[in-house]
Amino acid sequence: MSLRHALLGLLAERPMSGYDLTKVFDSSLAYVWSAKHSQIYPELARLRDAGLIRQVAAGARGRKEYAITDAGLTEVRRWLQETSPDRTVRDESFLRVFFLWLMEPAKARDYLRGEEEYHRAKLGRYEEIASSPASEDPASRSARITLEAGIRHERTLADWAAWALRHLGGRGPRRGVPD
Amino acid sequence: MSLRHALLGLLAERPMSGYDLTKVFDSSLAYVWSAKHSQIYPELARLRDAGLIRQVAAGARGRKEYAITDAGLTEVRRWLQETSPDRTVRDESFLRVFFLWLMEPAKARDYLRGEEEYHRAKLGRYEEIASSPASEDPASRSARITLEAGIRHERTLADWAAWALRHLGGRGPRRGVPD
DNA sequence: AGATGACATGTCAATCCTGACACGTCTTGG
DNA sequence: CCAAGACGTGTCAGGATTGACATGTCATCT
């Protein structure tokens, strides 16, 4: 149940509304965890009922701002320090690579080219974020460390896609070309 | 609905039973996609009813071997060539890094050390697999390309964890140390 | 002969997650 | 003034996934 803890962790930084949280999942947290508002609002209600967060403000258009409680802070720290991460992987783009041999060679190359392009573009966006001025508060520093993982990840996969393309060869397998 | 296509893709290589498929998800496909037998058996029944696979043999202990049909092969190819991968990310270990600032500094360093160790160990296992003799059939070549992504991924994350540890510094943030 | 463990298939309740539906407000630009 | 778009919260049906339960077979070792 990581969504629960993701919400607690985000609210540990500052009070936010469900709408704010939805935008965080769509932007800075998109590389790490995703959730739609239809999942977030009910979960906020459950966290509120459990006393882990509480509503601290009401704004225009029915806006409800929530803050983490002491119990919530204790719970997110317990989760961080006493449980191990779930390592389950589900990556559809790799699944497709596993089945590359089922594709027509030209389509397979198209796919890998698309992968390189995708990761190269993402890398560019991440590098831009990393090069822009950032705060030095602890949360921002953690976000920067996470972003660094994203940058290295995207660079690695873009390079890998280029390697895979060379590995496949121009027209079926070819040998003698160094990696 | 990627499980459906994962099963079709695996059965495109050779006929297998639900038990065989479960083992594949637990071993060679674990880095790419995961599924339990409780999800696999019902999905095989649905694929059979849809005519995308058919039972080709019955073995001891109620074993049922399935093979892909022409319709199934058409469907998996259609999926590969006409649809785009779902890029949704949910990585709990990164989520925890995002919240590193909530941990006691010593615990945060423990976590990153654990991450480096985990990825380094996984890298070792993948490299061992990569160095052992492999077949040259198309499916094995695709698997090798996928494995290469895994190797580079694990190496990148192990190195990143080491970098993050240095970035945090021995006792709170420290500057002037090159990356 | 009996125990152990791999082999083998299945169901089911509960939870997670998505996409669609539903409703209403505030601000800004034409 | 009004349209568009952002702001804002919520529900619900259906599919995906898990973990527990359930059942039985076959080979191997002691």
C-alpha cells in the first residue's frame, strides 16, 4: 500500500489539497510513482479517518487542505525505516524487447529507435530541471538525489537502445562491430 | 492488459503449461514482468476460450500444455506493432529516496548502502547469466538484448547509490567533493 | 512404507488502479 | 457578458493483482 505512504510523505513536506497532490503525481513524482485523482481522494479520506492526516484549511471551490499529524509522521517514518521496498517490476517497454524477435526486423528497429528517442528526450528534460536553481531544504535535496537516478537511468537506456540497434545490425545480425 | 500478451509472446516460442509459465515469470522474466499462478491460470483459460491459444498436450498430474494459435500470433504481433508501451512507473525504492529527508541520517545511509548492495548483487547475477553460453535462436537473442538493459540498469543504479551516499556526506551534507 | 518436496491446477476475497461519469466554482480574455 | 479553461472534489464499475486456501500426483530418499 505505497500510495498511502506516498501521500503521507508528500504531506510531511507541506500541507496540500488532493488537487495539489494529483499535480505532484503528474509532475515531479511521475518518474517514481503515479496515481490518479480518483484514487487519491478516497485514500485521503481514509487517512483522515485513520487520524494520520487532518484537514487544516478550506479554500475556494471546496478546496480542502490536509496536513500530516504526529501519528502520520510516525507511520511514514516506521514505513521508511522498518519495512523493505517491494521490488516487483512491471515494465511494458522491456516486455516488448523480450518479444522483439516476433516483430518484422524493420519494425523492431523502429521500436528501438523510438525507445532511444523517448529516453533521450526524457533525459533532456531531466537535465534541464537539474540545471535550474533549486532550494537547499532537505526535501529538495532528496528530490535532487532521486532526479539524479532518473537522469542516469534515462541516459543508460538511451545508450542501451542505441547499442541494441547496433547489435541487431542494419539488416539482420552482423558481427565484428565493437560494442 | 499486458499479462495476456506476455503469455502469448512466451507461448510463441514454444508450447508450455501454466506451471512452466509461472516459472518463467519467476526467473528469466522477473526483471521485466511479474505474475503469480493465481493470475496465470485464469488468463490461460480466457485465452483458450478466445481461441488465441489451444491445449496441445496433457501430462502427468493434470498438466496441460498450451500452444499459440494463428489468431494468437496475429494478436501478439498486432499488439507489438500497433500499440505503444504503457510507460507508467511505480518504483517503491525510488519513492523511498524521495522521502530520504524524513529518515534519520544514519538510516538514510543504511538505505542507500542497501540499495547499492542489492543492485551490485543483481548485477553480478546478470553478468554471470550473460557470460554463460547462450543459444543463437531469435528468441534468445532478444532475451540477451533485454538482459543487457538489465545489466546496464543495475550497474547504473549501484553507481548512483554510491554517488548518493557520497552526496549525502559522512555526517550531513558536505561540499567540495567531486562527483 | 512413509515422508518430503517438486510438480501441477485451480478458486476466492480483498485490494489496487483506471477511465468514465458527475458536479460545481473562479478567473481571464475576447 | 460569456466562453474557455483551470481549479476542485467526488463516485463507481470493471479489470488487474495478490495471498490464502484447496486439492491431488509423482519421484526420491530413508
